[in-house]
Amino acid sequence: QKEVEQNSGPLSVPEGAIASLNCTYSDRVSQSFFWYRQYSGKSPELIMSIYSNGDKEDGRFTAQLNKASQYVSLLIRDSQPSDSATYLCAVGNTPLVFGKGTRLSVIA
Amino acid sequence: DTGVSQDPRHKITKRGQNVTFRCDPISEHNRLYWYRQTLGQGPEFLTYFQNEAQLEKSRLLSDRFSAERPKGSFSTLEIQRTEQGDSAMYLCASSSPGQGLDEKLFFGSGTQLSVL
């Protein structure tokens, strides 16, 4: 069974700090990797996608992928209280498999 | 682009009743997915369609669940003889995979089902 593992948290960081979120996956042939943000009571919202090894930056967000280690991460620079949410890692081809999410709390 | 629309937003039902949910995907998207999410868990795949064809159904999905997408546009998810364990948020997502790997899912607001 394809699995995606995330630390459930909560991960607490002070405002302005870097938040680091991690995800490991079991299916070696996975080709697509996504990070979704989910506010409490809302549906998941896509924030980053990455398909090849290395880093991909988009504003304050950087996604990192290491296929050899089956590891994907998300860095959030200059964290803001509005970043407080659950971050879901999604992996696969079709259909995507989601992790349980990491709850991030940014303390003002 | 009006986004993915789901109806109803909330449904309360008694155990043993049947319920049906509707999803309208983004108009140009040919793939439509149903996921289920419970508190503290990530979305769990149920089934997906490409146009009107149901291409995959989760092995975890009970035969009380059935989904249709008759004309390749909107989709319905029916749960027969509901059980308390069916209580969850039912999420619909759509995508339009282009060439390669870029299958980004866009989710609707979900239908929150409570089975009493």
C-alpha cells in the first residue's frame, strides 16, 4: 500500500522564522509531489508542486525533493500568523495519496 | 472559472438512510475525483473519473458507495444505508492533466456528512 508519512505536529515557530515541514513516501515510482495548505474547516488549497530532484522556489515557499531518499520538504520563510494551518503532502501519479498533514502554528 | 462546486455543504442523516452528494467541476477539467477526510487525517481517495468513465475505485470503498458522472460534467456520490462510520467530509476535486505530470487537483468546499 502506498504511504505518505508526515509528523502531525503541532509545529510551533515564531513570526519571521523559517518553518520546515517534512514528508516521506513509500512508492518509489511516484513522479508528482504537491504541498496543500488546509485551514481549519476549509478544503485543501494547492500551494506548491515539484517533479524533479532539487529545490523549487515560489515567493516565501521552497519545495525540496530527494527521490533517492524518498523525501520531500516544504520551507516557509518569514513565517506569518496567517500561515498557521495544516500542510498536506500529496504524492503519486494518479490518484494522489495524501499524508495526514502537519499542523503549523506561527506565534506572533 | 467558478471553481469546483459541491452541494450540499452539510448533510445530517439518520443511520440507514441513503444520501446523495453532487459535484460540479471546473468546466474545462476532464478528471473528477472523490476523496473523504475525517478529523486529523488527510484526504483518502475514493474514486475518480476521466470524462464519463470511472477509471479507478478504492479497494477500501464499500459497495454501499456508488458514483456516477453520466455526461462527463457533474458527478454524484451516493451512500446507501449510511452508518455512523460514514461521517466525514466528502471532497470533490477536478483536474485537467496536460502533457507530462502536471496533474494539479483543485478541491471544492466539501460536503460535511453527519450520520446520527
